Amino acid sequence: MLKIAQSADEAVSAITEGSTVLIGGFGTAGQPIELIDALRRHGAGNLTVVNNNAGNGDVGLAALLGAGLVSRIICSFPRQVDSYIFDDLYRSGKIELEVVPQGTLAERIRAGGAGIAGFYTRTSAGTPLAIGKESRIFDGKEYVLELPIRGDFALVKAHISDGMGNLVYRKTARNFGPIMAAAANASIVQVSEIVETGALDPEVIVTPCIYVDTVVQVDADATHGKATA
């Protein structure tokens, strides 16, 4: 049954020390910054975070890393011009990194939500990223076995939820959110608006309510400004 939290702090209060947390977003587009800020205030540490990158500047995911609450990150794009917080942590041995090619990362998360035990891909074959992984030859070409990724929790940003947790996203903010919501034991979603059940056109619902556990309405404009879709 869907829980509608009264605040971002209440929404993340069940996250515990050592959890694996899937965090949506492609850079800042679709990143649930207010939920991440609440997780930082909550203080659960030793987290494994799965995200497309390793944070930008000193806000959102980068601030969570800077607080020393993340011991391991799985991402496809750890280094950017403004990823100095992650860079400092990695160079000082304070955070473990697993790099996964972006398409493989998305498919591993999707597999986690779909109950797929693993899949073979050409990506990474013959590279250091394939070391230690099983590989097979199909049609004369090497494929590498990749295993699914699941999380204890997912933090997702959507645009609108109805009273049951059916979600609509806004433009590119859709990115990793749908597959992460499906791949977590408990998904926590921040939205700009909650409407009455039945008000959403079923044809535009991307994430059905069976994948959503908690929703909180957040006025992002009042905190970090309007998200860039």
C-alpha cells in the first residue's frame, strides 16, 4: 500500500546503515536532490550507491559523498570537470568504485527489476572490465556475462503521481527512474504534484504503482530551483 510522506525526511527515514540505494538521474536531470539531501541529514552510512555518475559540484549526490556516507559507488561516468568531491575520496582510498558501461548499467538494473538472472553482452569483451567475468562465444564473437543489479531502496524523481503511486515523468528526467523503481525492494519517489487517482491518462503512465512504495510532494523550486529536464 502506498505511503504518502509529509516530508522528504520522513520518506527516507527507513533507509538503514549499509543499504544499497539506487539513485535516479542523468547528471542533474532527474536527480532526486531533495531526497538525497534528506538522506544526508538522516545519516545512514556505509551505503552502496548506484547512479549514472558520481555527482556534480557540491550538491545532491556529491554532497552525500562529501558527508562520508557512501563507501561504494557503481556508476558509468565517475569523472567530470566538477566531480572533485568523488575524485578526492577515490584518490584517498575512502570510496570503492565499480565502473560499468552505461548501456550495461541500465540493462543490469532492468534485469534486476525483471527477474533476469544474467545476460551476455559484447560490451567490455576483451577489456579490463571483463577480467574475472565469465565469457562465451556466440557466432564466433566473445560475449561477457553481466549480473543484475538490485537495491534495498530506490530514490526516484518523477513529475506527477496519483493517489496510488502511478507515475508520470517530465522529458529527460525519465532516464533511470523507471528501471530503478522496479529493481528496488522499496522505492521512494519525489514528485512535483500528487493528483487524484483516475486523473492521469493511463496511456502516459510510465511507472505503475506496483513499483512504488512511498511518494512525497516536493517543491523543488523552493530548494534547488527548477530541474532541467
